[in-house]
Amino acid sequence: MAAALHEASMVLLAAPSHTARELLTAMSSHVDQEAIIVSVSKGIEIESGKRISEIAREVLRNAHPFVCLSGPSFAKEVVEGHPTAIVAASKDSAAARTVQNDLSFENLRIYTNTDVVGTELGGSVKNVMAIAAGMTSGLGFGSNSVAALITRGLAEITRLARREGAQVETLMGLAGLGDLVLTCTGSLSRNRFVGEELGKGKSLVEITAGLNEVAEGINTARAVKKLADRAGLEMPITNEVNAVLYDGKPAREAVAELMSRPLREEIN
């Protein structure tokens, strides 16, 4: 750790969210005071409901510029040269521009914004919606169903993010809608895959036993539900995903529950 961080001006934090606190704690005595912390983790700490920026601020005592790098990007496609656009979000505009300049590449275009809250929540909660989208596909439903799920999922994400202080524009951009569409429809999405397998009737234990990568939505679903319950927010898709993941509810019943909710106005 000491050797890796020695004189590093930029540190990319790419650990799963449930290990972020432990890693940041281990880093704290080795990272240079001026180093920019760049998080590419897309999750929320289950126990505390804190975002990665909040954990970093707490562990590193607000001593470092923090940038959240997020948006619609499968790493495999970036490496293969597919044009990709993402966002570097930071309250420190200079730090965001440094990340933008240093990490943009021929096929990787990085935009900047100042909305860390919206960027982090967009990148985290979309994984929960991707599990729901996968469940829908796994049950054999088509494009109509997935489109409805994405649209109502965006409404849930926006509801929570605004409650936490995010800007609506962020949720309509790359870190919100862009990442949501990719994760809910892309064949490389681990979270969508988990949902598909749940829709086919497999248990979470069976599914995770076959994964060699982390599907952040599994843990994030619990964290998001805690945040929503604490804020008194209605997040029906999140609730049904939790019921399937942790209460043994069949995916078909969860979808039926969503479709049988009381009729209401769309914009409310």
C-alpha cells in the first residue's frame, strides 16, 4: 500500500462499495495530502447508507479533493475502443478538470459537473433497477415491459436523489438516464444478469455462487431501501427487488405486485 501510494497525485478507488471503508482506512496514513481521490465504485454502504464520498470525507477527514467518475461504460467496450462518454463530478472544479484532462482518451470523453450526490446515487441505484429489468426479461417479458421499468425506475432514482440534494439535470444526463439505460439493457451488465436468473427461478445463493465479479445491486438494494424508508419515500421497484432477493418472493409475484398498484397520475 505504501509503495503504491507513494507520491501518487491521483488515486483511483475501484473497490466494491462494501470494502471501501476498509480500503480507505488502510490508505489514510500513506496517501499524499494533495492527492485527488477518484471513486469509480457504484454502491452505497449498507450499514450507514453513506455514499463513497461521505465515507472518504469521514475516513480521510476531508483532507483530499474527491471526484466521482461515473456514467454508461462497460470496461470491456472501453478497452475495445468503443466511443464512451462519462462524467467526473466534484465540488472541487479544478480536481474535476484534472481528472477530465488526464483520463480522457481517443474513445473516452469525460464531462464535468459539480453534483457529486446525484452522480453517486445515479450510478448506485441504477444497479437495483437493472436487477428488476433483468427479472422482467427472465420472466419472458419483452421491450414494452423493460421500457416501462426503466422509466419508472428513473422516477424512483430521481425521487431519492432530489431528497438527498441532487440536481434533476444530473439524473437526466450520463450519470443518471445514460447509465440506467445501459445497465438495464446491456448484455454485459452483471446486475441485469442476476435479475434474469432470478426471473428464471434460480435462488440468489445459486446465482452468486457462479459469479466471479461483484454485482453491486445485490447489496445496494438493501442500502437504498433503508435510505428510502428513513426518508419516508415511496420506492416500489426497490421494495420488490428486496423482497425477491431477501424474502424469497417469486419474481413473477413481484412484477404482478407492481402492475396491480393503485392507478395514479404519472407526474406526482
